[in-house]
Amino acid sequence: MALKKDGSSGKMVDENMIVLRERIRKVKAEIEYNSGGDRLPDNWMQWERTYFSSGCYHSDVYEVVAFLQQFLLESRPSVALGLAGLFVISGSTAGVAVLHLLINSLGN
């Protein structure tokens, strides 16, 4: 593992950045909620409203993002680039399939 000039690995900084982002998001959400801007869309189902309002939604999203970030930081660059390429190829393939279905449906 490569070390910085001061002898630290920088892993602590990466972990603290995740915590800092989560704290900033909570403060912004609290400010928005207090100003009355936290209105949920009318087309949401009741379980979505309950899940979102309970605060579990944001913590679950941050846990998934933190896991993904930690995985990508600890893996080799070729693995991260390979996964990014896989997502790009699968996304473009899905887009082509949807476009093909739309063209066929318009033709009939």
C-alpha cells in the first residue's frame, strides 16, 4: 500500500469524508424540512412514505454507497474500470433494446 509523505495511508480521511457528507446531508435536510420544503410526491404509496419519513431510507442509501466506495477503494484499478465498463455496456444495451421495441411498436 502506498503511503503519503507523512507516513499515513489516507484511509482514515476517506472514512471521515463519508461521515462528513452524511452530516452535511442531515443538516441540509433539517433546514429544508424546517422551511416546509420536504413535501413527498402525491403518487407515492403509503409504505414509501413511511420508509422515507422514518429516516431509514437515507441511512440505507449511505450504507450501500459507503460499501461500494470502500470496495472500489480497496480493489485494483482494473477491477473498478472493468465494473464501470460493464455498467456502461449494459446500460447502452438496455437503451438499444428499448429503442428497438419502440421502433417496432410504432411500425405496427
